[in-house]
Amino acid sequence: MTTNNVKKVWASGKAVVNAWLAIPSGFSAEVIAQCGFDSVTVDMQHGVQDYLSMVQCFQAMNGHPVTPMVRVPWNEPGIIGKVLDGGAYGVICPMINTSRKRKNLVQYAKYPQRATRSNGPIRSGMYGSAGAYQQTANDEIVLLPMMETKTAIENMESILDVEGNHRRLRRPLRSWLLLWPGAEASTATSRKSSRSTRRSSRNAASAASIPAFIARAPRARCARSTWASSS
């Protein structure tokens, strides 16, 4: 399994610029993969992507220096294991409102002995040399819980304390925030001043002038990671 490009960017102290694919088109995925983004996320929750179109997008992106990621429709073991087997290097999971749901996400995505993911990496097993995927998948795959409700914000501390969280979620001064219309906030954030984060999240969610996505040009680097919307 090759090194996860998202983790490499984070390790360098920079922000990740991500593109969003809602259209089930391998051609659009191929074009976006050449535009300088660090990662490209196939949206299986609110987009019109399905599993087969996800695989086609990943195939079209293969050979380009982007990390293939997926937003799954729900925190459920079947689809999480399947998108990872299909080649996802990162999973964005919606509606993580409690530490129990976060623990379930980790269990579904990690191999034994750390968790309970079933073995059968049908496409992802082709990354790198034979048998290497299972040896490094637990460390290379990035799991990003979406905290997008008042309940999730109130449980933020316990959610971030779950074993299996990426170190990025806990590192001071390395927070990032996703804002969504109609929600309190969707966050994957460090433990830096959670009270301040809760206040700013509530204020931000109520401001009608804030866009659903904060878009930046490819390779732009900023204090907060930027997710660029591209349909």
C-alpha cells in the first residue's frame, strides 16, 4: 500500500485541499485528479454516486497524485468495508454524534487485531506489492467523523478521545471545520479550546452569509484545511 498523500501533507504542516465529486463520471474524476488537488472525495451520501461509479472514479484517478476518498451514506459496516476494499484511502462518515458511533466507525474500518474489518481488499489489494495492503492499511487509512449536530458538538471531547482517531484530530492548532447549511457544524477538530469551538460553530451555523463549502484554488495553503466543492 502506497503512502497516503493526505497524511504526507499533514505531516509537512500544510493544509489539505480536497475536491468533491457528486457526479458519477469517470471522465470528470480524471479531469479533477489532474487539477492539483491533494485528495478527491466521491460523495455517496448526498451525491448521485453509487458503488460502481465510485470504482470507476477511482480507476480514472489512478496514476495521478491524489488520495481517493469517499463520503459514505451512513456509519454501517457493510458499506464502509466495501468502499475500503474498492480502494478508498479515506472515509468521511456523517452523523457521528457520540463516542459509541465513533468507536463503531473505527471497528468497521480497521483490521484485526485492532478492530473487526473483514479481509477481502478486492481493488485496494492491488496497491503496492502483494500482501502489503493488510500490513499498512490500519495506519494509512484516514477516518474523518462528521460532527454536524448540537449533540455531536456537546460530545466532542469524548468523540475525539476514541482510540483510532487520527493524530491530526487531537493536535493543537491543527483544527479544521466544515460548515453545512441547517446544521450546527460538521467538524474534525483538535482539542484546542473546545468551548470556543462550540461557540464559534453555533454562531457560524446561524450566519446566512456563510457558504456551504469554503472553496479555494488548488494547492492553496491556509491555517485551516480547505475542502473545495466540485460537481
